[in-house]
Amino acid sequence: MKRLDCASCNIKSSAAKTLNVAELSIMGEHCSEVKFKKGETIFKENAFSSNIVYLKHGIVKIHIEGPNSEQIIKISKAPTYLGIPTTFDEKINRYSATALENTTVCFISLEMFKQFIRNNADFSYEIIVDLCKSELDSFNNTVNRAQKNISGRVADAILFFHKEIYKSKEFQIPISRIEFGNFVDTSRESVCRVLTDLDNGKIVKVRGKKITILDLELLKTISKNG
Amino acid sequence: MKRLDCASCNIKSSAAKTLNVAELSIMGEHCSEVKFKKGETIFKENAFSSNIVYLKHGIVKIHIEGPNSEQIIKISKAPTYLGIPTTFDEKINRYSATALENTTVCFISLEMFKQFIRNNADFSYEIIVDLCKSELDSFNNTVNRAQKNISGRVADAILFFHKEIYKSKEFQIPISRIEFGNFVDTSRESVCRVLTDLDNGKIVKVRGKKITILDLELLKTISKNG
DNA sequence: AACAATTTGTGATAATCATCACGTTTTTTA
DNA sequence: TAAAAAACGTGATGATTATCACAAATTGTT
């Protein structure tokens, strides 16, 4: 296993920031860094798992094979942990993670990670804060998926890419129309139709995967009211 | 504040089980036990919050006010923590909890709870395990809500009450038809129709709120395939 | 027990959205 | 660079489900 110099890593998680040099050195001995290309699977549902996965660079989708199609649960951007719930409680992964662009991840030995949690309460504290945040996100997500119509959900997704991922009004969406549908609980065709409507209304300029938000306020209104 | 004798409590959370007598005594000094009647609000979305809530007895619904209606995120049964994510990261509650039957909860001082997490890594560990479990549940929920049709989701809910809450084939559902709809992302009317179909097909006997599962296997099939 | 209020059940109708079909464009690969 | 494969856009159609309307049943109240 490649020895990593975690102490000098400047993309530490807030949990890792609580560790001292000695602890970071131990961590480096139980870590490996791997690069993935766009489209590659980082870890897969139902596969055995004994690593915590930390996303250092890049964007990934978290997805589960549903009864009808792939369900994209969320899209995550570095830096963040990817596989804490999936590895902590279960022996097998309960969801998959796939790179949406070239990414770098650290595979951290689960045993060592648990040691840190058991021995370092500050570390645990930060992990708990993280898990709480994602649970709240997940709850909000449930409401939005359930109660908004397709236009609202597509608008939501565009606003999500704008605010959470690219922090710009102009970006390339990292997913196909099919994946977009799997992300906002609708069909590829419906996504296309909503996008052309937004384009026709000069709210969002849509050119293939390239998105330019023209009227942010109106887009927010659509996100709220559908 | 009423002083509680946490040491002698036999409904301790797995986290609280890691505490020694001295710690449990401290906990008792920073806890208060409150009883709620069916229908009463335990804590409310957008209200200020400075307590961790532990459900000792009873069943509650966790809900969020959505753009169109109340969204029931989940239904939880004692013993469990209710408000970790809502209090840990935020100053205000991000969701409400309402008693579905007479319940007993402990309000635990957030400051003290954070002290335990910072000082007792075994305690933190158990909290993390809990949070991981609920995140996984939440992910599965997302898939089921998105990809199953109404029959499947209603069947799911009945199986949920059977397996997770009452552990019996016969029970009274603790929610109205409207709430049932808010729980499985549909209208009151659609819930009624699916329930009469299940009753007509002799799969589930439905008499008002009283449910008797007659054909468990068929119900599971409906849950899967709609 | 009688009344009011709420909850429930069910038919009719309308809206939303999925699916199908097919042509076009873009991307990948040989 | 040409061929093949994949992704995309859009119209037509049908299925699912929401909404409306109203009667029946249940629950709560005086």
C-alpha cells in the first residue's frame, strides 16, 4: 500500500484537521490514494467493503439500483466522505459511487478509522456534524422530490449545480439526460421538455450539456412553485 | 428541572449504555422527562432548540411542512433519539415531531450531550452507528418513494407497520388516511382506493384503522412490483 | 342521546407525466 | 474520417394519479 503523507495534505476533512502529526502519520500508513476517470466506478452496491472513502477531488454520483431504474440519490463534490454509512454499519455497500469527472479519492482502512473515532472524540465530533448535515439534506430532499412537479425539480437541480457544485451561472452539467431523469425522478423525455421550455422562456440557456442561467430569480420561483 | 435517575433507567440507548454510573448521574441532572398525549407536538420545525430528544416510550411522526402539504418523513418507535441532526448542527429545528400515541421523552441538554461526545469516544461511536443506520434507511426510502407506484408504496407502509412497529399481523394504524397519504406521497383518496383493493383481494383486511394482514407473501409481491 | 365536526369511501373528471416512435445530433471507435 | 453507437429532441398517445364532489361513517361534544 502506497504510503501517503497526510500531514501535508491541504484538503483535509474537518475531522482530519483535529488529528496531530503523529496521528496523521498513522493515517498515511493506512490510506491509499486512487485516481478515477469520468464514468469509472469508485465502489459498487453489494460489493464487500472495508474502507472509508474520502473524495479529495472531483464530483461523483451516489446511486442505488431501483426496481425500475438507477436511482441517483445525490451528487457530491469534493472534499467529502463518500462511504461512511455504507461501510460503518454493514459489511456490504448499500449504494454505488461513480465518478462524474476525473476524481481522486483516498481509501482509508475502516479499522483505523474506527480506532480514531474510539480514541479521538474531537474527530468523532466532526464526523457526527457531517452525518447530521447529510441527514438534514436528505430530509429536505424527500420533501422536494415528493411535493414538487417536474419543472420545479428540474429547476431545483439546475440551482443545485449552480449553488453547490459550480458556483457559477454557466457550467456543463456532468450527467446525461437519462441520469438527469434518474436524479430528479422523471423520464429522460420529460427532462428534455422542461429544459426546452426553460430555454424558450429565456430563463436558462440550454445548449446540450452547457447551461447558462439567464434569470436566476425566475428560476427560483419555478423551483418553488413548479 | 426534575432530577432523573438515569442509572436505573432500563431503556437506555446503546450510547447511554457506554456511560458509567458517575456519567449517568451527571446526565440525570441535565435531563427532564416529559409525557405527551397522542397528537401533541414534541418539538416543532423552525422553533429554537437546545435539547437532544430521546424517545423512551411511544410512536412519533417526523414531519416537515412542504410546499403543498405536510410531509411525513418517517415514523419512529421508541427507543430512539429523535432530534440529533436537528439540534446538532442548527439553532432551529428543521423538522417537527408529533406523538402518534401517548409517549414519554427525555429532553437532554445539548451542551451536556456534546460534552459526552467530546469526552467519551465509545458514546460517540454508538451515536455514529445510529446516524449511519438512519442515513441508509433514508436512502432506501428515496428509492422506494421515487420508483414504486401507489399500490407498492401503500403495501410498503403496511409492511413497515407490521415489521418495524407492531411486529404483528394485526394492528391499528396510528395515522389518519390524510397522514397515510402524506407518508407515502399520495392523496387521501388514493390511499382509500388501494386499501379497498387490498381488502377486496383478501390480501389485507381493512376495517377503519384496524389492519389484518391475510396474505403476507402477496403483500410483499405488491410491495415489490406494484 | 343528539348534534356538530371530522374522517372516510367512492364515482366522475381532469391534469400530469410516462411511454412509444422516430428523426436528428453528438460522441465513440475502428 | 467514416461507420456505428449513444444521446438527444419532440410529437402522439395512454396510464396513472390528483382533484372535485358528495354521501356515509365515525368521533367528539354538550
